[in-house]
Amino acid sequence: MDQGMVHSIDQRLDQIMSIILRTGVLLAAFLVVTGGIVSLLRHNTTVMNDRNFHGEAQQLRTIPGILHQALAFQGPGLIQLGLLVLIATPVARVLFSVFGFLYEKDWTYVAVTLIVLAILSYSLFGTH
Amino acid sequence: MSSLEFTLLVGMGSLFAGFLGSLTGLGGGVVIVPLLALLFHIDIRYAIGAALVSVIATSSGAAAAYVREGYSNIRVGMFLEIATTCGALAGAALALHLRVSVISIIFGVVLIYSAITSLRQKTDPSRDLGPDKIATWLRMDSTYPTKNGLTKYHVRNVPAGFAIMFIAGILSGLLGIGSGAVKVLAMDQAMKLPFKVSTTTSNFMIGVTAAASAGIYLTRGYIDPGIAMPVMLGVLAGSLIGARVLAGAAVRTLRIVFSLVIGFLALEMIYKGFSGKI
């Protein structure tokens, strides 16, 4: 493959990456806004008591718990789901990069990207 | 103060922080934590959780634009992300064990460093020292757009850059900031990347680094929806507005004022940390 060819593929990958990032941030912002409005309308925020630290309730800190709360259309659950989408956005970008480097048959960087993905997965799904 | 008042006040403060952060290039995250901790008396762990989330939002939003313009070096970014994400995990683990007062003091010191580096003149030092063995093997050398078309550059000193990036990751996970100042130090000073490439690549990496520690903060219950909601939306909106304002002569003055404000907040954080009032 000649150099020019590699460059145009790189550019196309860059564009898709840009779309992934934009969509993730917009979706996250939409969910957070919706959750915020629901919370404020129902006055069910726990904001004021939460200023002193005691850690979030169990259902707002695990992925199944957050999904459950969000599907029940609970304000805090929707906000947490939005934040989860936001955290997942860079992860999606890294995942997409794996395919990009696979497509370019750049095995060194397939390995590099998989290592980064493994560290991120540990953070999101590991037991800490 | 009602929930609505609290949300609006924190939202306005975050909007302002995001606006100034993006205009001056310091990032919104650095002022969010002192703002929440000192002004709103929110526990620093909640403040850091909210700041981390806002850092992901602004960096992803900005990276979407930079990646398309062809400045960021994706190979350099991806390779160094091994170091920053490992560091971020270590930093988040440290945050669980360190005392709040100690975190506050470290925060103050890093803030002062960020403020000072932002005031330094940014020029591309005399460079191109030629190809480097490791960088060539990792295919890091690339081109970037300049007035004279695409210009080639060589990447140097990968191990030193990697080590500094690990520290940047720790600070990011511990303090909830993008630690852009430390990232630029690694790429600009150690690895000799052109200034525009190092800043955009740093921005590209900040989201991934912050995501690594945000996962731990979330599962530990350090991310509160009521606080994170106005902070994330405010900082995101503010930084989008800031990015649209033309960078003119006023920005230099603004950067000095902003750095002074940050310096003052930093001293306050250090004082509160030592006197145990945080």
C-alpha cells in the first residue's frame, strides 16, 4: 500500500472517530438534561443532604442498578445513565481504534490499543 | 437554598469556569474542584467526581474537532494512553486512601504549577533532532498542517514521555483534572512534538485518561447526580462558547487574570489542607 492510500484511510478513520465523540457527548448531555428536569420537577433530588460525604446509594453506582433506575424514569438514574454514556464515549473511541488499526494491519498498535481497552474495562467492570 | 437554586448557582459557576478554561487553554476542571469545595462547601471527593465527568465532556467535544483537522497524533496518543490509564487507576486508588486534607494540599501545588506553565511563552523550540529508534519502530513520526503545507516532524525520547505521562495519569485520577499541563510537558519538552500537535494530542488523551478513573469513582459512589448534573452541563456549555470566541489580544490579559485567580484558589486549598478545615 502506498503512502497516500494510508493517509486517506487515516483521514476517514479520523472522521468516524469525530462522529463517535460528538454523538456520545450529545446523547450524554441529553440524558443528563432530561434527568435533571425530572429530578427538579419531582423534587426528589437529595442534593442538599449529599453535600457531606457518605457515598452514593448502591443502585446509583453499578451499571445494572443505574439501568434499572433510568428505565423506571427516575431523575437521578437518568443523570447517572447520561454520565455512564459520557464515560463510555472515550472507551468507544478506543474500541473503534482497534478496528481501525486492524484494517491497516498495524499489529503493534492493535496490541497497544487492546491494552488500553483492557485497562478501561477493568475500571468500568472490575470489582474495586 | 433549594435544589433548584443550588443547581442554577453551581451551573452558572461551572459555565463561567468552562468558558474561561477553554478561552485560556487551562481547562475547566482545574477551577471546578476549588469552586465546589471552597465556595459551596461540597466534600472534595464529590467535587473531584463531578470535575472528572466534566473533563471527559469537554475533552471529547474538543477532540471531535481537532481529530478532523489532522493535528493530533493518534499513534503517540494511543501509546501514551497505556501510561496515563495505568496512572489514572493508581491515582483513583490513592484517592480512596489518602486523607482529604492531603488531597487538598496536592491539588493546590498542582494548580500553582498549571497556572505558571500557562503564563510561559509558547514557541516551538529549535527542533527536528532527526529520527529516534523507538519512535521509528512505533511509527510515531508524522506530519501536521502548517502555513507551508504538511510539515514532517520526528518524535524523540519515548521512555521519558511515557514516565511523565504515568505521573500525569496519577494526578488526573487523584484530583479529577485533565492534567493537560503535565501532558504537554511530556510531549512538548521531552518528546519534542510541535506545540500544536502536543496540545491537541493531549486533549485527545484527556478523555480516555479521565474515563479510566471515572469508572472507579462511579462504582465507589463518588459521583453524585445532583452535583455532577449542573457541573457537567455548565462546563460543557461554557467551553463550547469559549471555543467560539475569537482568540485575540484580550486573551493574554485574561490568561494572566485567570492564572492569578487560580494561584489564589491554590493557596486557599493548601491553607485549608494544612489547617484541616476541608
